[in-house]
Amino acid sequence: MIADNMTFKGKSVILDGSSFYSCEFDGCILVFNGLLPVTLEGCSFSDCSWEFSGPARNTVNFMKALYESGATDLIENTLQDIRGESTGREPTLQ
């Protein structure tokens, strides 16, 4: 799906394989399975919840396990990279 300048209100929206440009999400459940890429450009989110399932849930659980087992630098560096606060170091497991 390609959505441009659309409003989604109170819906469950599967994000996988879709592109959203300048869309508004209000009171939605946003579901990401990690099966296909997603584009979210210029969108706004109000009172939404996020659901990660399938491979996306596996990735979140894996990152949590890494963090809890002591690989905190790896996860923190990854989050800094996501925020555009690159330390100049590649996130690596040590």
C-alpha cells in the first residue's frame, strides 16, 4: 500500500510492505512484523500503540537479551546510531 496524506483513526495498521507519506495516525495499533520494508516519512502519531511480532519481535527480544547479558555498549551504540548521534564506532559485539 502507498498512502499519501491520509488519516488513520482507531485502526489496526499492518506496516510491512507499505509506504506512508505525510499521514496521521490517531489511536491506532501499528503492527510491524519485520517481513518487508516500511517507509514512514513526515507522519504524525497520536495516542498510538506499537506491536512488534514475528521476526521483528524476535529482534527486539534478542537485543533485550544482549543488553541483559552485558552487551550494553552494543545496544547503546546501536540506539545512538538510530538517533543519528553516531559515535564514529560501528556497533559491535565484544
